[in-house]
Amino acid sequence: MKKTILSICELMLIVAFISCQATKPAFDAQNVLSVAQEQSVLDSTSNIHIRVNVEPAIASTPQDVFLYTHYDCNTYLLDSIRTAGSTTLELKGYIPFQNKVMLTFEKRGAREISLILSPGDSISFDAPAESEIAFKNEVDIPQLSAQTEWNRYLHQNRILRSKRDSLISLIVHTPKADTLRLQALQLQFDTDSLAIHDMYAGLANSDNPFLVDHSLIFLNIDYHEDYLYKDTLLKKFPDYRPFRLHYGLEASAMETPESKRIYAKMQKIKKDRASVIRFSNDTKKQNIKTGKKLDINLHRMNGETQSLGKFRGKYVLVDFWASWCKPCIDNMRPLIALQKKYANDFEICAITLDKLPGAWKRRIESIGMQNFNHFIGVDFNTGKIYPDIETLGFKSIPQNYLLDREGKVIAINIYGEELVKKLEELIK
């Protein structure tokens, strides 16, 4: 249980730490964030240059594109540009040392692209196609060694943590009387935890200081071993201010009001684009409430539809989700065991709002949701939400409806222990 709590703390602390990394005056946020401003905001001492090629549809959409970074407890806007039809966007900026730099599209295109750059870097790359990975923030840029190593780390980290999270779930749901199984699960958990430790230790030996700095967070939180690297790192990277901050040799700067405004602006853009589903204003909405029937079709990828009536006689959870929606994924995982437990009386209809079949299918396999009843809420040919799904009127996901044996709504947006208890009451 202690390790479970630590893994949750890891995610909370990394967000706070990465936003606190060398000192440079902040820009006037009210000016640089002005939508009317079309000129790039350039520092006269710019030391990074980015040329990004975008799709015509993205280039022709009036919007601002922002280049920003975090360090030493402040968020800095490095540059911004207004799209004006050109498929090539050029942005410049100043960073005092190797750091992560974010490229954010206000309305269309990648929600955010993360780049690990060093002073003097000049790069050119193709932005992810909107039709393929509109919300993905990882791009492969071979000429950036830090970027290549970072992507490799992210991939390894996802695999190891997914395995460990699955083991935690198995340990929690294994009866205490099954001693041998619990011992085997604990042994595997310890093995996977050691692999995670070794991954961070390997990252701490990187030649890219940003990645080393990232590894120190977890080596400190989980293992209290960051002090082992202090002398080596201060000698290897004497001018890298984040290490001096990490080890308490220098004090962090106070966050400025400009920084707060810039950070809030970027977070709002990401939030608005991450999970909000847009609906047409002229769609007549259903008044869905408990006791009423859910009136929608279940759409197959091949264009066929079927009625919810097919599942009459069983309790049904109609769950709207997407492969890119983390809260959706978190809610889906516990349903796997629940569906197995009540296989004769309970069905799950998972309706995706993905726009691409590839991402949808890969996520189903990675989570292990193959035994659910899978349907699509978006026409993959047009990218539009089906009209009957629009009539439900919800504006964000996750969203679900629990139906009784007659197809009437018992509960709306019911998750976790609440759902488990409800099913236990219903299925006796």
C-alpha cells in the first residue's frame, strides 16, 4: 500500500517540480497573449530556432501558436505566431540551458508538442497530422539526442508502470487465504519495482542534463538516492542551474504574475481541447434521467447498427470513452474484473469517441478490454459524431449510463466502488 501511495505522489510532485526549474525576465503576458498580435515575440538573444511544417487545414485556421517553457518556478512565453495560410511556421526563443520547450496550437493541430532543446539548436520537423494523433505530444526528431532518449524512456516507463499497476490490482483482489498466489504476485511486484529503479538510475547517467534532472525527482521520492549523484553531477554539469536548485545550493526565484497568467492561458488551451466534445447547436437533446429509456443506436465500424434492446434481460453499462482520455482509461480498468464476475447478468457497451480506428483498437488491446461490447460514436469516414449520440447532450467524457434489465436508466456517471456496490445490490 505504501508503494501505491508513492506512485500517486510521483505524478503529483513531478508536475510541481518541472514547473520550478534559471532566471530570465518574464515577458508581458497581456501583450504576448493578445490574439490580435500577429508579430512573433522574439528575444534579441534568441538561441533556439524551430521550423514546423503543418497540414494546410491547420495552417488556414486562424489561431495562435505558442512556444513556451518552464524553469525556476516560472513559465515563459518564448514566441508566438498567428497562422496566416503558410504551412511552415517559424518560432524562436531563448533558453539558458537544456530544457523542455512546448509548442501549443490554440484551435487545431497538436494540442501540445514537447521538445527537449539545448541552446543553439535549430530544428525542422513535420507536426503530427491532425487526422492521426491530434493530441499526442511525442514527436521523433532524430537530430535531437535528448528527444530520442526521452521518447525511449517514456515508452519504457509506460510499460513498466502498467505492469506494476496491474499487479497492484491483482494483489488487492486476491483472497488473503491464497498465500502462494499472493507471494508470487508480491515477488513479481518487487521485480518490476526494481526494474523501475534501474530505469531511473540509468537515466541519471545520461549525457542530457534535463533527463538526469528528471530522474533525480524519482530517485529522491521513491528511493532517497538522489544524494548519491550530487558530486558527480555538479562536476559534470557545473553550469546547469536546476541541479544547484535540486540540491539546495541556490534558492528558486519567486513566481511572477506574468508567469501565472501565461501558465493559466496554456493550461486553459490544453484543457479546452483535451476532453470537451463539441455538439451542433441545432441538435435536439434528449432529456435523460433515471427511469427513462436510453434512445440510441449502437454503431458498428462496418456501418451496421443494432438496438440496445439486444441486451434486454441483463444490466447494461453504456460507457462513452476515447483512447486519449486518461480518466476514461482509469475508469475502464476496474470494469474488466466486474464484467467477468457478473458475466451472466451484466454487459458493458463501450462506445468510443475516437476519430481513428487504429488508436481505438490499440487501446482496447493494451488495456485488455477485448471482452466488452465495442461500438463507435463517431463516423470514421467523416469524423463526425453520430446524430443520435449528439442528442444525449453531454459535453465531456467519461460519461456512462447504467441500465436495468428493461433498458431504463438506473444511474448516470456511476464509477468505482459506487458501481460495484450498486451491482451487488441488483444482482443477488
